[in-house]
Amino acid sequence: MDYANPTRLKIFGRAETRDPAEFPELHEKLADPHTDGPLEQLMVIRVEGLFWNCPKHITPRYSEAELAEALEPVRERLRMLAEEKAALRERLQERE
């Protein structure tokens, strides 16, 4: 799934887990030195079909950082409205 460029590839297949010791070359290739744990299992997928989704049926998703930037004007407006509301409540209380 690529939400930034609305594309999705569906892959249909059958998966099997394998012991990495059975495939030492693949184990070496997939071992990631940037993790703390060892490679415990390999998953072999026999692809039987694939399908690219039409982009119009992919719901847009955004990262928290993208939303924070886009929503800053809305947050600022809410802060201003909250201050205005507090000031109006204060004026109402003074009248009573």
C-alpha cells in the first residue's frame, strides 16, 4: 500500500514458514544487522495472482506530521474562539 501515491498491489498466494537454517544464503541476505534479535523464520510465498487497485477506491491516509501542519490554522482558530468564549463568559458574569 502506498498512500502517498494512491496505489495498492494485492498479492494472492500460499505462504509457508521455513527454518532459516534450510536456506543459509537467503538467511544471510535477509539478516538485518540493525535489529537486536535473530531472524527466526522465513516466509515463502508462492504468488498465484496479483491485482493493482484503482486509485479512486483508496482512502487517503496522512502521517501525524502531515496532519499537524495542515491542521495548524484550524488549531489557531480554535484557540482564538476559546479565548473569545472565555471573554464573553466573563462579561456575562459581570452583568449578573
